[in-house]
Amino acid sequence: MKPNILIPGVALAIGLGVGFGVGKGGGGAEGNSADLANEIRTRAGDRSMERNNGVERKKARTLDEIYRQPGQSNRVQALLDLYSNLGPGEFQAEAEKLDSLPFNERILASVLLFGKWAEVDPTAAMAFTDTMGMAGGFVRPTVLQGWASTDPVNAAKYYTENPAQFAMMNMMGGGRGGRGGMGMQGPGGIIAGEWAKQDPAGAMEWAKGLKTNSSEAMTSVVSEVAKSDPKKAAEMAAAMDEGSRGSAYESIAKQWGASNFTEAQAWANSLPADQRGKAMASAIAGLAQTSPELAATEIGKMTDMEARREAVPTVAKNYARADVRGSMDWLNSLDDNGAKQDSMREVMPIWAAADSGAAIGFIKGQTDPEVKNSAAETYIWSNRKSSVQEQLEVVEMISDEGSKRRTTGIVAARWMQEDKEAATQFINGSAAIDNKMKERLISGGGFFGGRGRGR
């Protein structure tokens, strides 16, 4: 991982939060927003009164009333009640109110509102996304998944008849397991995954017939089946064309490795040589979810170095959650600096939060400049506990000048929140911070700039 990947990653996470952050789903091991919303909605009663700490009070009927209530769970329940009782013609008015909410509140309200609207009147919900500007492209996955969760046949028909409407999703999605570099899923994968929950054979038949992104959609079907029956999923993947099997095999291996690594390992070893390494790496990644130390041991047995490098970050992250020091020792023992570098974004935030001193010690001990730069920059971005002096010490370990400038700015911006006078003196005297950044930091604009609501 190149150190400067952090800034665009953060910017994209902010920019895509409303849509892909809350709208992705289907076919993957991660949480599924539509499933979550559906599950909560089934528990939402049409109560005219609500109880809070043993006291009954009148049920909130507007967004303003809802967000004045104490307790986040109360607000979620109230939103579910509000949206569950809307008629088809009432959703647009509620959707138009979302812009008035702060960003964090808008995310939750958006997934619940558009998920429910998609179940009641999906074509109207989809049409409304065309009036939302760029935000519409980010809400569309939520609408599509809500639609496919109840009526996959017509959701699929709409998608195939209106491909241009989903161009952005197709560009951002795809990749192994139907997911892109940021874990996003394309429209075909969303529909196929939801369809597979109801009719795997029908979903696979539809996925095979797609003119574009067919492989992604088929993999989404196979991945969904693998959650409950990996052997059946393996049979389905074997029937796919040769060029589409790789991502399907990896998806199956990860699901299978999490539930029964011995069986997954035996199956992966039976695959053709060119598919074996990546499938084994995925099986180990699955194993890491329950037995990270054992997964680390299994990685040591791998001979496919490229596949091993892909598995290391996932194993390292799960290992760090269970045993911070053990994960550090294990990563240090690896002779693959590329794998170490790739792992920093996953493990350093965990290490810094659990044992800041040990994390700094790991950074100091790195001899490879790329690993050290990646570890140090990630430490600065993720650390919330160490003193300013410790953070500046870490900044000085960075050899890449661009990375050093960015991290110096981050430390200075935080310092301004704690001790404005001392931070201002540091900023004015720093050669690493340019004049434009100095002016913005001292004026209170922060590292990213902008003070307006929603920025």
C-alpha cells in the first residue's frame, strides 16, 4: 500500500457514505444493509405510544420530533415506524427532507427510507434518485437492493432495460467476489445475490445471460449459496466457464474456510494449479475469522507468494484483534515486506489504540522504508491517544516528503483543538507545512478545510 492512498481513501469514504457505504450488500461476507433494515422492520410495530425508561409518550411523527428524542435506538425505531406507515405517494416528501439532516443522521435515514420505498414503489424510488444529482448515484444501490430483496425478477428486468442508469455502479463495483477495490458491489451482483436467497437456480440462469458483468453476478450467486452449502456452491462454480471460475472459487473458499477449514483446504488443493493458490489464500482468510493464530501458521506453509501476500493483511487484522503483541511478532517474522506494507492500514489502528508504545516500537524497528512510511503514516491518521510530542516523533520517521507534509498537517490540526497557542507557534515555524495550509490551520479551517454544515 502506498502511503498516499490514505487521503483519497478517506475522501472517497466521505463522498460515498450515503450510497455505497450504506447501500452495498448481497453476495459478500460483510454486513448487508438491506437485510439489516428488513430484519429491524419486521420488529417495528404500529404503536401509537412508545415507552422510554418505563414512561409512555406520544409516538414521534416527523423527522424533527424523531431527532429530538433521546437514545439512538429510539430514533431508529421511530424512523422505522414513520417510514413503514407511509403510503406510496408520501415517500418523496420525506426524501426531500433528508438534505436538512446532518451527514451522520442522513446516512441512517437514507437507507431506511429508500429501502422501504423500494419495497413499496421501486420505480418511483428509482426515478427520484435521478433528481438527486451526484448523490442519486450513491443511493441507487440501496433502492436496487431493496427492490431485489422482494421482487428480484422485476428488479433484474429494470436493470437490463436501463443499463446506463447504473453505469457508475458498474464502474465502482466488480472485482473478486463481485466487489471492487473498496468493497463495493455492482448492480448485477446485488440483484443476483438477493435472487439467490430465494431461487439460486433462477438467479444463476439470469446471471449467465447478462451481456456485461456476468462473472460478477454468477460469483454473487455462488457466494450466497456457499454460506449454507459450500459443496453445492463448488458444483455450481465448476459449471461456470473457465474465465469466470477464479473469483467464484475464492468466494467459496473464504466462506468454507470460516466454517470448516479442513474441508476447504482439501477442496482448494483439488483445484487446477493456477486456481489453487488464491483459493487457499481465501480459505485461510476465512479461517482467520475464528482462528487467526492457526491461520497465520497456515500462511507459513503457502508456496504461492503472490497469493500469500493477498491473505496476510486479513489474517493480520484478525490476529491483531485477538492478540496485539502476537500479531506484531508474527508480521515481523515475515520475510515479505510487501505483505507487511499492505497490512499496515489494517493493523496499525488496532495496535495504536491498544498499545501505542508497542506500535511506535514496531515502526522504529522497520528497516524497509516503504513499510516504515506506511506504518508511520497510518499511525498518525489513526492514533487518538498519544501525545503531540510522540506523534511528531513518528512523523520524523517518515522519509517520503509528501507523506511527511500530510502527517505534519494532521498533527497540527489536532493540536489546534488542544492548545491553540502552542500549535500556532509550531505551525508558523514548521518548514513541512506550506503557507496556504498554515493559513487554513490557524484560521480554524482544519486539515481538510471548510467549516460549513455537511462538508
